[in-house]
Amino acid sequence: MARRRRVRWDRLTVAAVLLIILIFLFGSCVQRCSDRSEESSAAEKPAGQSAESSGSDPAEQPAASTSTSASIVNLPMVVTEQNPAESVPIVTEATTTAAEPAGTVLPENYKAVSLSNDAIHTGNLILVNQDNPCTLKKDELDLEQVSAAADKPDTYEISYPGHTFVNSGALAKFNRLMRAYYSATGNKEIMFNYGWLEVGKEKSNPESASALDIQLHVKRSDGGYEYVTNKNPYAWIFEHMASYGFVLRYPDDKADITGERGGYTAIRYVGVPHAAYMKDHDLCLEEYLAALKGAYTFGQGMLEYSTPESTYHIYYFPASKTGTTEVPVPKTGSYEISGNNTDGFIVTTIIG
């Protein structure tokens, strides 16, 4: 007769309890993993969008926040050089105030000056050539009659005293140049031949309408005339005019860039330190302005240039498409803003 196996209820009870515990622990683990997955999904959504709102219209979601401060806060200062040049004071506008450009965070020591985009056609650095004519009217040029200037020295003559005019600021620097020229050479043969001329006027060049261009002759002892050439004693002018803010506007070897033949002596006022830098690097005005725009746009680079008297920061800032441009300038110190006559502004500041 077979033996009946006795059921061990105590063991079954323990096994059942263990199974229930395992089931509870497994369910709890699954729930925690699910919660973590939902939290991770919600964290990946834009700020303000919860996991429950993932199916809502994207147009109703808050716009993502952006910052422009990183592009301008750190301004690299590059190209520090030395070159003899006489310092010419730059206009100080300590009282200028304006709001900062919308969407642009300026460095702490900068402010913004609001300028009409028409101002790109004014200033000592406007590019005037066949492609970019001067747009200023006669009464906007600050003309001064050369023969009537209070500071005119008797060290040069004027070909047409009764109707020779030029920008007053350029004339003041030219008179200083001519006094220094006579002191160095004792020569009085330089003649102021042409200054401001209307567009299309005989003997005019594209620059003549800007009133910043001066055409020079030499009056020979026999009564004849010739162009000023880079030979003694006139070589002194070519060597030192940059110290007074002038450059030779149409060098012989730059005709393919300027669009004008060289040979005649037309000097153009651009101001210090621009003339010194252009002379030092053998640049015509077209090349210099292109270099500033290409490498020294505010927020991307800044040209630092030193003369024995001063150190300058120079940079380009593009004109806005809105009709008004907020140009960044230092909050303190001296600065000058010039248009380039095409698409923006050049800011020159004295930093030391």
C-alpha cells in the first residue's frame, strides 16, 4: 500500500509570502523607472512647456531666449604699430546720449549714438570716386575761401584767389603743412591750384566735389607751372603730409584701384591717424576703407594704431537698414565718426 505524502503547509505559506514580496518589489521598480522617464522627457522640452502640453500648438509655446552679448563684449585689440605723425585733436562729444541698439549688448564702457543713415555721406573718410559720387550740396561742405583764411601763411600762392574754396577743417591743416614746409625748406613755389569744384567742372576730378581734395602746382621762376613731384625740395611734402592728415589721392601705381590716372598732385584730407596708417602700409583710400570693413568691424576686431603722441582705436560699423543706426562709441574721451559714403561708419577714438 502506497504512502500518502503529507502536505507541508508551513513551507507553502513561506513560499507564497516570498512570491508576494517579489511581485510588490517588481511593481515598485517599474513605477520608479516610468517616473524617471517622464521627468527626463519633460526636461528636454522648451522652458514653460510641460509634459502634458506636448500636443499643443507650437505657436503658443514661449519663444526660446537668445543672447547677443557674447558677440560684442570681448573686443580684440590688434595691430599695434609705431609711425611718426602729428596728433590732430578729434572732436569730443561728452554730452551725447542715446539708447543702446535694440538686441545688442554693448561693452560696459560704450554707449550708442543715434545717427541718420544719411550721415554715411559725410565726414573726412567718405570714399568719393566714379562709383560713389559726393552727394553733399555746396552749403553742406563747410567751405572757406582760401585767400581769406585768417591763418593763411604767405608761404604759398593761390592760382585763382577770388573763387578758390575748400573745406575749412582741411584748409586749417593745409596751412599748418605749408608753414612747416617753408620752415624746413625755405621754398615758396607751391601753388594752391584747385580746391572745391562742382561735378563735371573743367579740371575737376571725382574728389573735387567733396571739398577735401586740393590740387597743387609749382610756380617756376620763369613764370611757368608744373605738377608737384616727389623730388627736392617738394619731396618734403610727400614725406610729411600724412602727419597733417593728407594722402596722395591718386598714386601712379594705384590707378587700377582709384580709377584715376596718377601724375598730377591731388592731396586729400582724411585726418590723423588714417593718413599715417595709409602711408605706412602703402594704401590708397579705397584699400584702407576695404581693410577696415574686412578686418575691423566692431565686435569682431578693432585696429589699434599708435603715433608718438597718441594711441587710437579705429573700427567700422555697418549702417542699419531701418534708416537710423545706433553707432557704438566710448562713454568717455574723444571720438570722431565719419561715414564711408557707401554702407557704414568709421569711428576713431583716442585712448591715450
